[in-house]
Amino acid sequence: MIQAKIPTTPAPGTAPVVAGAARSAPSASAIYEGFKAQRNELNNQLEQLQNTRQGINNELEGMPSSAPQRPGLEARLKDVDGRISAVDQMLAGNAAQIAQAAAIPGAVVEPPQIINQGPPEDAYVLGGLFMLIVLLPLSIAIARRIWRRSSAVVTSFPREIAERLGRMEQAVEATAVEVERIGEGQRFLTRLFTEGEAARVIGAGAAQPLERKQSKSPERLP
């Protein structure tokens, strides 16, 4: 089994010696970033080993003690525990290296400050207060004034419309009365015509027997 070699911790105030770096030594910032990258990689490896250990534990919990695969899983679990312990030791050494590398001047590079090109935050606060204190009451007053005007106009319109509707109703009633009178006159005339026709028919029917009697009565005389 190949054991991971933990890099030696450099003395405070000195950069670690890198093989083949006699001509171009890395900067303190590069060394610091390298240690941080090593820490990230070790954390990833530790997370993978912990996931593997959790999977082996799950298999062992659902397996009977007399199963033939159990000894192999237990040996694998023991090996994973050893690797986790080694990675933990490497992380501890890496933490010490990062702390010592950060002590070197120029190792930690501060991120550039973001210069705000727009107005300051106080301007937004004052603008919001101005809108809340001045514009909001003014807008409410204008809205109420418009609402009152619109309500007055709305109340004046129904009166005129009511008068017009009243006149239209009177005209419609008068027209209906005249139409009813005309209808009554037509019905009266129709009844007269019907009664006159019936009277003529009845009169004609009564006259025919009389004519027959008058025509037959002279033959009976001697």
C-alpha cells in the first residue's frame, strides 16, 4: 500500500522549498493558493471515503452474521477507515501549512473593492422618504378631487336622463292609448260588418220561402 506523503511544514517566515524551483521560485501568493487547492482536494477525497464507508455500513446492516461476504466487507470497511484517518492527518498538516503561508507578506491577496458608480444609498433612502411623505399624500388628494368631480358629473347625468325617459314614457303611453282606440274602432267596425252580413243572409233566407209560398198559392185557387 502506497502511503501518502505529507509535505513538511516550512518554518515561519520562509517559503517551502519546491524541487526544480532554484531558478524561478513561486511567489508567496502562488504557494498560498496551492495549499488552498490541496485542502479542497483533500476535502473531496474525505467526502468520497465517507460515502463509501456509509455504503459498506448499509450493506453490513442488512446482511446476516453468517454470510460469506461479511468478512470481506468488514476488511474493506477497516481499510476505508484507515484511509479516512490518513486524509484527516493530511488535512491537519495542510491547515498548518495554510496558516504559515498566510503569514508571508503578499501571500493573501485582497479582492478588489467594487467601486459604486451610481448614487449613494442615502439618495435611495431620501428618495423613498420623499415619495412617502410628499408624493403619496399629494396623489391621494388629487385622486379624491377627481373622484368628487366624477361623482358630481355622474349624479347630474341621471336627472337629465330621467326627465327624457319620463317624456318618452308619456309619449309611449299616449301612443299606446291611441293604438288601443284604433283597435277598438276596428273591432267595432268588424263586428258591424259581420252583423250586417249575417242580417242580410238571414233576411235573404227568410225571403225565399215567402216567394215560394206566393208562387204556389195561386195554383190552389179554383
